[in-house]
Amino acid sequence: MAGALETLCGQAYGAEQYKKLGIYTYAAIVSLLLVCLPVSVLWIFLDKLLLLLGQDPLISQRAGKYAIWLIPALFPYVILQSLVRYLQTQSLILAMLLCSVATLFFHIPLCWVLVFKLKMGNSGAALAIGLSYWLNAILLGFYLKYSSSVERTRTSFSRDVFLSIGEFVRFAVSSAIMVCLEWWSFELFILLSGLLPNPELETSVLSICLTTATLHFYIPYSFGAAASTRVSNELGAGNPNAARLAVWAVIVLEAVEVTIASATLFCCRHILGRAFSNGKEVVDYVTVMAPLLCLSIIMDSFQAVLSDTLRNTKTSKILKGEGEADIPVDA
């Protein structure tokens, strides 16, 4: 849902309506914090839901426990994702990079202590994620409060925030549908694998494949985020030709990247499983799945860059100054 800010904030910045960026960001945080409440309730009863779906009792119990410990991570994640879009649409990337690096150096030893030293296992990993999200959100919050780089777009919480919630939700729902249809299709495979005769093997192998795909996904996602910023800014400024050029540029870059990535993954298919498991059965199974994984990565990469840019063509009109600038968009 936070992807709606890429459209709203990006085009507002391009149209030089700087104060709207802060208003939209506040509206996103308020809206998404409310969404966290039903999600938290769902996660509390996740183990019972998985059992109703016919999943293995041991897997259901562990997944449910992990989800409960992950609930505290939902709320800082809302703030973090909103602030990331707020800064991204202004091309303020260095601050996010430094905060992410600081969080990474905090997260690794914290996760090690909670998982191994305090013997909390998966619960410790979930708790570490939440604490790291809080740190990242706090660091970005300090940057927003004291940095002169966001002086033009910084604004105080006001009545306009509540008036903007409806506009944000309208774009957020379609953005969420676009993202969820993809991610839920992956999760559905894992759920279905839990119904197979050997659920531990099947879920392990599919989790390895999807984890690998997710790790790679952040590369095209980053390309798409950069293109998304450029497209939304140019559309907001009324320059559709420049926006179209940015789309073609990111398609070419991603074609080169995914060719290298899929070829490397295919060549390393016999050892890929060893990065996750020492079991020969798991490693051999991952080797068989690797060609399909390569195909999935190729298709998903282009989907990632195109969906990010397409999201910013959902609105063809934005205020600029006192009048309205019509923006022709060639979808």
C-alpha cells in the first residue's frame, strides 16, 4: 500500500507542490498503522488458520510463533516504508543508504545474540527484525527533522492529513492488489507444498527457491524504484517523453542484469542448495528446481521494473501552481 506514495509524492514533487509530500506521507502512516491492527489479529491466530488449511502441526506451530514475535515489526515497518518513499521521490538516496548500513551492522550481531546466545531460535530472528526496523525508522526520522535537504517538503501534522487519507487509500488499494497478487502466488505454492506427502522436504526446497528469488528481486526492484522516481517526477512536471525514455533505459539495464544473474544461477545449480542445507536430498532437489527458478527470475525481474513505473501512470492529471496540467500518458 505504501507504493501509492511513489505516485502521489513523486508527481507532487515534479509539480513543485512540495508541502504535499509531507501531507501524503503523514496520511500514509496513519492509514497503514490502522491496517496493521487486523493484520496483527490474523497473525495471532495464524497457527490455528494453518491447521484449518491442513498444514503439518509442527510447521503450523512454529510459523504461528514466529508470526506473533514478528507483530512488533509491523508498526516500524509502516513508518519506514512511508519515509523511504518520501525520500526516494526527492532522490535523497544517500541518507537512506547510510541509515540502512548502520541498521545492518546493528542487526547482524543482534540477530546472532538473540538466536544463538539467548537460544530464542526463530523467535529471536523475528524480534531482531522488529528492533532493526525501529532503529532504521528512528534514524530516518532524525534525518527528516534536522536535515536542510527536506526543508521544502517538511510539514507539520494538520487537518489536511485526514483530508488526504481518502486519496491515498484510493491509490494504495490498487497498488496493494498489484503487489499482493504476485507475492501471494508465491506464498500459495508454499502452502500447497505443505499438503504434499513429504511436507518438510517440499516446504524446505520451495522456501530455498523463493528466498533465492527474493534476494535477486531487490536488484530489479531497485532499478524499478529509480525509474519510478524519474517517471513520477517527469509526469508531475508535464514531461511524458522524458518519462518514456526512463522506462526504456531501465528495461535495457534489467535485460543485461537478469541475463547475467540467471546464467550464473544456472551454472551454480549443483551447489546452490548447500548454502541453505547440508541434506543431500534437499541439495539434489534444488538442483532439479534451478532451471525453473531461472525462468521465474527472468519473468519476475521485468515485472518488477515495469510494475514500479506503471504505478506512476495511474493518474494523468496533477495540480501545478494555480492551474491544472494535463499529462498525456502512453501506457
